[in-house]
Amino acid sequence: MVGKCRKLAPAYRENLWAARGNLPVLVTQTEFGRLGVLICADTYSYKPARAAALKGARVLLVPANWPPEHHNPEKFWRARAAENGVCLLACNRTGMDKGMDCRNAESFIIDRYGSPLQQVSSPGDTIIYGSLPLVGGKFAPPDADGFPGRRKPNYYSDIALDIYSQFNPGAVLGLPEPAEFTVATVQFQPEPGSPLANTGKIMGLIDRAAAMSEARGRPLDLVVLPELCTTGIISDPVEAENLGEEIPGRTTEILARAAAEKNVYIALGMAESQGGKQYNSCVLIGPRGVECKYRKVHLAPRDQKWAEEGDGIFPVCDLPFGRIGLVAGCDLMFPECAESLAKRGADLLCAPALWEDGRSKFIWEARLGEQTHLAVANQWGDAGGLNTVGGSAIFGYSRFPEKMLRSESPAKGDAINVLCLNSADAREKKFLENIDYDAILNNTPPGQ
């Protein structure tokens, strides 16, 4: 025997007989490299997989008892692989017992980018075969520019907060009263280098979104627009200096007037220029002006050509209908960012995006594991040589799978999603806390 793993988060009727696991996440050395072991629902949270990867695991083994009707695990298993740049082998059970029907349960072999290599469901016993790549006889090492290497642990300390174990977390956090609200995502293709033209287009699209909401019998409360939507993609520091604006500034003042006229809040991404520095920023604007802004922390390689890293504050802002968190598109690949906001009471994450990798877009839905609503507004089409994949979406979170909501745009073309959500649905949060936070918050590179 090389190690022992105890399930950290007993699920469903396991709580009638099983205590929470009290051992560190198991990572063991083999002739091919390090393996990590996680049991079933421990993969619903990103933290055990993250801890294993930071201990050097290159492959995660997941024995499971998870039918697809109970928060289908596929998106979570794929996310755990992609977030950490590791392969994942999930072996599910089949058949029926007195309490669970697993005849449609699926087992997976998933590569380190989150793509299934094998995906098998069987009503009876079966064996699944596959192969994993080796480099010099060892599991493939992490990509030098992969997502794990771009983590910012110094900014993640809020994930260790334990507010939701309190009797009344809403009172502790000072949350606004929960309410129904209507949110829209606006997907469009900005005209490169033309802030005035893009601002005019944005105004027209906000009018359309408001009209769509009114036609459904509800006023529009919040609209989310894409990342860098006033300028299009920026490729160098000179372009950023020429196109960037102060926040507050000309564009935010125009949008604030529109927000006051329509009594709506507007979240968008834009290039910010301040003190001789350029930032890829997101801003939330309301009838009173700028409510909050966020300077992107997890810079994509294209951002690093012109933008400074933000200061690490993932902001929340209280609006009349709930608490809102701001992130930029590729922040969604870093679950610590979403959980930092969720633990500070965010009901909805607004994510202006410039997302070009269609194979990883499943990660958006996987972020529901952090137990907030999510609205992602993406650009579409060719953006200065970058092919953005559209598919803007609103995801309504619920603890109950049958009550989850979703509205999604096509991959191409200007499009608007409108969905009515309730902040109360995002208030019943539970987090896995019996985890080694020191490992997750450590700056040491994976496996060292």
C-alpha cells in the first residue's frame, strides 16, 4: 500500500455513516510521475485537485459514484483537469441500488486541457482503455505558459474565510436584501480603434436589451458587455496609450447618463490609462456614475504586451437587488478568483470577456461550483487576428440542478441574452473547508 485517501466531503446519505476526511490530499510517486487521488464529490470543489497539482500530481485518479442527474460531473472533472494542466481518470460505477441509479453514469479519461479522450457509459460492467502521453518515460510536465503558472496566490487570501459556517452569514456580510432582477449580456464585435463608434453601438444595443426585457414584463436591471468593448483588441503599448481612457472619464460619463435615463447598471471591459500606466479594466456604472472598477490580474499573453497587472482586489458592489462581483474573462480559469468573491457574498459574477479558446469554454458553466450566478459577455469573430468564439451566456445558479437556468448566444453575430434571476438562490452556499489552505496559497511552483 502506497497511501490512504479519506473522502473530504461525504455526500448525500454518506453523511449518515461517514465522517469528513481528515487526511491531506493523497499524492504518491510512481515510476511515471506523481498521482493524486480524489474521491467522487471531492472534485465538485476545485480545492482538493488544486492541492494535489501543487504537490506535483500530473494525473488525478477519481473513483466515483456519481449519476449525471446530480449536478452532472463532466464539467467539473474537465475543469479540474484544465485548471491544473493535469490528466484525469474518473471511474464511475454502474447499475442500481436501493438509493441510486447509476446506469447512465459516465467514466472519463480527460487530457490536461480538459478534453475527453474517452467518455463511456455502460449499463453493465466494462473496462475502459486509453493512453496518456509520456515525455522521457514520465507524465508530461506542465506547460511553461499554462494556467497553473499564471496563478496569483498573494491575491487569493479570501478563499480561506469561513463566513458561511456562521449561523447567519448574510448578516455577518451585511448583504442587501435578496430580490429578483433581470440581467442581459450583449455580444458584439467592436470596431478596432474606434471608441466613439463603439460607444454609439453600445448605446443602441443597451436600448435593444432594455426593450427585450420590457417585452417580457420586467425592467432591465443590469447589462454586461464584453472585455475591451470600446476599443477592440489592443496589441501594443502605443495603441493602449492612444486608446486608453481614465476611469471615470469620457466614455463612463456617457454610459452613466444612459444608466440614469434607463435606471440600469452597466458592466463592461475597457482600456484604462492612468498615471502613464495602462490597464485592462472592468467597470460597473450606474445612475450615479462609476460604482467600482477592477484592473485585470490574470493577464493573458496578449495583455502582457501592453497592460500592467492589477492590484489584486477582486471587487464586490452592493446594488439594490444583490451583491455583484467583477471579473475579466480569463479570470474564470482561476477558481480562486470566483471563490474569493463568492465568500464575500457575491450573488452574481459579471465577466466581460475576450475568449478565443472554444475548447475551454465549458469552464464558464463549471464556475457554478463556486455557487454564484454568472453572466459572461464575449466578443465574436476576428478581432485583430484573434478569433473570439462568442457564445455569451447567463447561468442561473441553484443548489437544485432542475432549477438551474441558462441562456446562451450563438458563436457568431451580435446577440443579446436576457434572464430573470433571484439573488436568494445564490445565498445558500456551502464550502469545503477541511483543506490545506497553506498549500493552495503558497507561491511555490507546482511540485517543488
